[in-house]
Amino acid sequence: MLHEEKEMPSIVRKSLDHSYDVIRMKAKKKKRNVMWRKLAVAACCFVIAGSVFTNKHVQANINKLFHFNDKGIERAVDEEFPQKSNSIATDKGITVALDRYFADANKLGFSFQLVFEDTSILKKQVSEVSFDYRLKNGDGKYIMESIPDTKPLKGKKVYMSKAEDKNPSIDGKTGKVQYDVVFESNQGSIPKLKDAVLEIESIKVFYENDERKEIDGIWNLPISDKTKEEATSTVEYRLAETRSNIQIVSAKANPTSLNLTFSVDEVVEDENTFMDMKMVDETGKEYKSKGYSQDVANGKTTVYVNFPITSYDKANTLKLQVKKFGEIELVRK
């Protein structure tokens, strides 16, 4: 079958409109996937062959959009931060559509809808459907590469710290699949997307009996430059006290999370030292991170972490609590 890229038909869009380096690179849920995949992510109703996503099907998927037990992302979804997309590509009898996506400096998320013309591929008990793919920005730099060890990396810098993915729905009868993924940068260093393209190289189908089917092809999905993130969508914080065991390097809340970089004048070798850290807002609500990264240099330990507090929360004061190093207060700039 010829590779085809086209704008999503209006009927498609109309229907779709109605749906941590301690914890390193959590690219896959299944152990077998971890064995052969590496996550480096350049510094980690549409109509096809007479098949239509119904409004009911799409609405069910929208209700499950980006559910990764992440309150920050959930808040961003509630605020309609994810963008709609019209990107769709067909190859090897499989159509892939980028339904929704979001991006800020801390996190990057995509929700895909797939249709398999050959529904027999999904007849056996399927545990997961995922991709080998990369995200290339308009300047030619690769921001994300989620690929197996057998393929070379094209990027020179890794931006992502970890990733989570899932299939909210796999319908073997209709050949329809939803695939959602969220990438995270503990350093808050994801570049702004401009003329970016998702380059899908393979679609992987994993079965409950440990078998796997791989379909190689070309599915290129351009990402629109339009974004709801404005200059005012970043809220910055500073350290309230002048003396503290903890030094704040930066604290910025974006639509999906608050990225915090702080250091302590001590070489911390135990990776679990900061596992208990949390952020507390002015109402007493506590926020914990899913993981963090840390560096040691010049007698200092620097920690990079995202907390599920968003710029939409507009918190005026926050407290960072770390059992070994105490508590500090942050105030909005």
C-alpha cells in the first residue's frame, strides 16, 4: 500500500472533538519491552477503508485522555491545554492519527488513534500496541527518540528523563486502538516545538503469550505550531529566606507542572535521600513527585524535579519539605 499523508477529513475532526535519574527512563510497562527498547528523547471518527470512529467510541476515549495518575496533567486537560491535531498518515494498511497533544518545558504528551485494516492482527489477546518513533523539531534536532537498541540514535542531546505510555482502548473487532504517551524532562528543558514532525518507523503489537508483531513503515505526523501556552502561563517563584540549607536555582510553574531545581552544600550519594520530598501550598495541600534526577559536582548536590502544581493553580506561597534538610518557603515573583 502506498504511504499517504493527508489532512484529517472534517467528519473525522468533528467526531474526534466529541475524547524520574533515580527512576530511569520508564519507557515501558512490560519488562520484555525494557529489554529491547531504549528511550532517548533528543539531551526520552476518522475514515479509512470504510471504517469510521463513532462519536460514542471517540467520547469514551476522550474521557480517558492522558490518565497517568498525574494531577498536574489532569488539571491541564481540564483547562483544555492539549491541542487538537489534523495530522493523519496511512501505510502498510494502518492509519495513525495524532488526535491531541500538549507540550511545555516540563512535559510532552501525545494521544494517537490507530485503525488496522487487517483486524486479524488484533484477534489474539493483545497486551499493548506501541511505536518505534522520534520527534524532530524544525531545526533538525531530535527532541525525543523512543527506539530499540538495534536502531541508531539521530540526536546528540537527551532531553527526556522518563516516559509513561498506555492503551486506553484496544478493539480487536474493529481494529481500532488508542495509544497515549507522556514524556517528562526533570530538568524542564524541552524545547519549544516549531515545525516539528513525529516520525513513526514501526508499530509494535505485543500479545499476552509473549509473541510480538512488528510492522515497519513510514507514518510522519506534522505538529501544528499553534499553542495555548503564552508568556503569562509560566509562574516563577523565589526563595523567601536568605539563609537556608537548600538553595533554589529555579522554580517555574508551567501548565502541566512546577519544575524545581535546587542544591545542597553536601555530596549526597544515597539516591533515596530525596524520595520523601514534597511541596505544600498555602491551603496545606501536599504535592509529591513521581521521581527526580540529581547531579553531584564541586561538593554540591543538585536536584531536578517536577511537582504536579501548575501555573493554573496560581499559588502565592509554597513550602518545599525535605526530611534531611528541612523546610523552605517559596513566594511568587
